Amino acid sequence: MRKLLFALILLGLPLVASRPALAQNLDLGSAASGTASESAGPPLARPIAEASEYEWLRDREPKRPAALVGLYSSLVALNALDVYSTTRALDNGAREVNPLVASTSDQLGTSLAIKAATTATSIYFAEKLWKKNRAAAILTMVVVNAGTAAVVARNFRNAR
């Protein structure tokens, strides 16, 4: 889709340019005739090889919405709070309910590494999804943040 859009831009921009500006770029005359004839026909578009001035359009990605960047930041903060609240809850006699991390719940370094990996993985997949469907990426991050916030809230209740 991007290649098609780029091709349309390359072919369309010279055609919609004003005729006097386009005519200045074309060499309608030749050394033998001296000047260009008015009846020479419509001006021709510049060749694509000269379209290097439009290179920046091809590699330019749309900017991420502020909501998505904010959701990434809040996920990092929520996962940090999850490690902190889990540690406090375990110190107050609660037990780890997640069987995948229950064996490592008493090791702070391992818990931090697991949380860092899950956060990075969530952001990675949201970025991949964002390139295909922006609304789905934002919705996915909202759901992930809400789930993590619920876990943190429960941990803080258990830490009392």
C-alpha cells in the first residue's frame, strides 16, 4: 500500500504542478531550432529518475499518537508498581497466585527481569500491531494496562 501511495505521489505531483513552473524545468527548445514552439503540445512530466526530491515521503512513518506513547509509559510504571506491591504483599503473608512466577517470587532480580521482559514484549507487539491497525494497538494497550492495574490494586489490598 505504501509503494502504491508513493508511486501515485511521484506520478501525481508533477502533473498537478502549475504549468509555468513545470515549463521552466523542461527544455522544450533545442539547439537547432533555438526556441520552443507554442504548439509543441502539453508539457511532459519529469522523469521519475529526477524525483529524488520526494525521497523523504517514502521513508516517513506517521507519528505515533500521544495516547499510545502514554500507554507505553504507564505500562512501565504499572509493572514497576506490580513488582513493588507483590513484594510488599509477600512480606505480609500473601502468596503468589501466578504459577509461572511463583517459584521466583522471592527473588527480586528475577522478578524485575520477568517484568521487564513482559513489558518489552507487550510494547513490541503493540508496535507491530500499530503498523497494521492503529486503533487495535491502542485498544490492546488499554486492555493490558487495565489488567496490570487490576493486579496492582489487588496486590496493594493484600499488602495491608
